Amino acid sequence: MLLAELAIAVLLLVSGVLAFRRSMRKRLHSRTMFWTLVGLGIIVGGYLSVGLIWQTKTMRFFGAPVTAAVFQLSENGYWEDYVGPLTVPAAVINFAVGFLLPHLPSWIRAHLRTGEPGAT
């Protein structure tokens, strides 16, 4: 499961970096849109790193696309955490993915218009 999460995260990070680089180059033309995407990226990154919770009756999973922490409901009604050394790196990866995510739609639109990878 962790390998699949990491593969998705790497794919999103690589495409997000390409999209962000394109946004940086176009920033002089549309400064307002660039800063709007940056602000939106900060909000989405924060949500994906610490705010997103997947829940079942007995389990809570924090973070996406990489699970940062897991809480399990014990028999006595307390939530026990399974937080380890990968919690902080996973949260950082999730924030980076969320920060770069808002730049993807404009990059995809530009790519589809010209048919070139990394289109400007």
C-alpha cells in the first residue's frame, strides 16, 4: 500500500513541479492568478497534510496521498495512535502535493492546446 501511495505522490509531485515552473514563467503576465494559485496551494497543502481524515468505525487515517498517521479505536473506547518516523516526511510530501495541485489545470490546458510537453 505504501508503495502505491508513494508512486501516486511522485507522479503528482513531478507533474506539479512542471506546472509550477510554467506558472512561474507566466507570472509576469498574470500576477493575480499566480498568487491566487499560491494561496490556494497553501490551503490545499495544509488540508492534505493535517486536515484530511479517512475514517471507518474503528480506524482513522490522516493525510493523502501518503498516509501520515493512523488511529485505531481500542476496546476501552480510546483512540490509539500509530505514528512513526515517517509521519513528518509524509506530512511534508502531502503538503507539497497540495501546494502544487492547483497549478495542474492550467498546465494541462496549455499542454492540450499545443500538444507539447511543458507547453508555455
